[in-house]
Amino acid sequence: MGLQIEINPIKHWLPQINNPLIIAGPCSLETEEQTMETARMLAKDHRVFVYRGGVWKPRTRPGSFEGIGSIGLKWLQMVREETGMPVGTEIANAQHAEEALKAGLDVLWIGARSTASPFVVQEIADVVQGTDAVVMVKNPVNPDVQLWVGAFERLSRAGIKNLVAIHRGFTPFRETEYRNYPNWKTVIELRRIMPNLPIICDPSHIGGKREYLYDISQKAFDMGMDGLMIESHRDPSCALSDKEQQLTPADLAKLLDRLIIRNVTTDNKQFENQLELLRNRIDALDRELLEVLSSRMEIARQIGRYKKENNVTAFQVGRFSEIMEKRVKLGESLNLNGHLVHQLFQHIHEDSVRMQTEIMDEE
């Protein structure tokens, strides 16, 4: 059973929405002219519901452009006044939250670095307490779903019900083609824990480059996400931050045109009946898998007892390497993903070793 937190659907605070939630705008607000011109171009596309613009931009290292500062809040107010679009920005601390609320911004979101600190999240929650603010929370930089959930719990305890999660990817632990590793399984786990929480995807920060944005966005919709936050600049080549991942409003429109929005359900009874049959087959096969795994673990217990009788260590590197190599090759010959097979047998072997060491410790 999922975590029970009262969360309003997006339509509660954005009644005009009739499609997935699309939030677009520059990575950073740079000038009043750039802010307004980009907004005017985006406002022509009625699929864009919220205008985003970075005001405070914490960078990994000092010296690069770190945002225009509080004057940008005034520009966002001007965007809303002229275009009618709700506006929002990222807040990194309690002071930002206070200034954004005072400016009457419609949407606030907590960045990945801030989400990683429960102290910072709590300070922001204390500021927004008692308001009807819309607060979005980006995933923490590391794939810790409990840290992500904890941020929503803190905001919920402060009385915030207009909550949205933003999946922006995680700091990669190795070289990848993307700027941030998607790690979709963490998002799936968040959905399991908080099934009533709207989740949108930030393909700009996952991909880091324009050429990846379509594939990431389509993947997000294929997985049933509720929308996108995507960076758009009137002229990305001149952007002061993250120029390689921003789209012109015209290119954003082309990307949105190509996307296929999946339905959560269908009225097609034939589809439902066939889906139920296939799911029943999955259930039966899962039972067989677990029965086979149980038999395998019983043999591992026998091996553990035999090793104990002969004073042999539970873990043997050569055997582990042999299992991993052979199982991955076999799995790939059966059209299974090699990484999946590797992870599966690593967990199985680790538990076998754990069980055998427990047998050896028995009196």
C-alpha cells in the first residue's frame, strides 16, 4: 500500500489544463527583453501551460553565470501580466522561497541539490507553511527514493497539497551519453510509494543536449508521466547557461508535435481481456521462477553444509566469476539484457554466500 498523503491533482491548481503539463522557458532569465520575447513565443503554443525561468542559478563552481537575481522575479510578473501564463522558478533555500512567495509566483520548485539536504527542505517547508503554493520537487542528485519521499512528507506536514515530482536524472557514477543518468527504476519506485503524486520529466537536464530530448520525452510519456519541464530560449546559441540543452520555441513545438501521448486505460474490452490473459501468464511464470529459485537456494544450503564439513570458505572468487560470465552469455543468447542477467545473478549469488556463512556460524 502506498504512502497516504493528501495531494491535489494538477487540474486543481491549473484548471485550464487539457493535455499533459508542459512547463517551458529559459534555463536562466538573462535580460528583460530575452525573458519577454521568449515568453511571447511560447505563449502562442497552447500546449505550454507554465512559463519557467531560472533566477538564482547555483553552479558547481563559482565564476560562471549564477543568475540575474531577484530582479528576475519582476520580469516573471511581467510575463504573467502580458501572456496570462502562470510563472515559476527554482528556489534553493528559504530566502528564495520568501522572495518568490512575496512576488506572487505561481509555481516554485526545489532543485536537486537542495532536495538532497533535509535541513534545506525543512527550512523551505517552514516558509511555505500555511500557503496554497504549488511546490515541485526535483529528485535528489543521488538515486535515494526515500530522500525524495521525505521532501514531500516535510512539505505535506507544512500543509502543502499542490505537489509535483520532477524527474531530472541522477549524477552518473560512470561515463554516460546523457548529462544525468535517468535511472527510471527510481521513478517507478516513487510511483509505487506515492501513487497519487503527479510526476513530470525534465529531459533537458537528463539529456544535456538537444539531440536527446525527443527520445527522453517519449520515454517519459511511455511510462505514464504527467508532463515535461523543458528548457526553451529564443536563441540558445547565445544562452548564458546550458545552451546545448535548450530549444527555440519553434523547435519545442516540433518536438511536441512528434510525441505520442499514451493513455493510462482504454474502453476497448478486447484489449482489457487480452491484457488480463497475458498478465495471468506472467503471474504463473513468476510463481515458477520463485519455485525454481527456492530449489536453487536449497542446493546452495547443501553446498554450505558440505563446505563447512570440509573447512572451505563460503565465497570463492573463481566460481563467482565463472557463474557471472556463463549466465550473462546464456541470457544474451536467449535475448535477455546482459545487464539484467548480471544484476540478477549477482543478487542471487550474494544471498547464497550470506546463507552459507550463516550455516558456517551455526554451532
